[in-house]
Amino acid sequence: MAIKSFKHKGLKKFYYDDNTSGLNAAHVKKIGFILDAVDASHHPADLKAIYRNQFAEKKGSAVGVSRAC
């Protein structure tokens, strides 16, 4: 499951350039873990194993696409 786009410019810079400007320094480690997990997953079930009740699948036109809450 590849990450296709980012709404947050700070997340995009962190993901592509390892630049933490624009992010809360206290959250950088957890954000890195989450981005790695999403990037490494091949199926939404992989993320459900990690995030359990904090995971929701999108509804409507994006059925089958999942996201971590």
C-alpha cells in the first residue's frame, strides 16, 4: 500500500527528505513509525493488526481504501 499524496506539507517533507521542520518535535518518532507502517503494508488487514480500533476503512467512492485514524 503505497502512500500516494500528502495534504500536510510538513509530513511530505518528512517522508521524502527526512526534514522535520513543520512537525511537532514530540511527535516525530511516532509519525515516522506510522508512515513506515503504512508504506510497508500490502493490504488494509496489515494496518488493522497494528492499529486495531483506531483503524477505519473509507466509505463511498473510496471503498476498499483504508486509513489509520
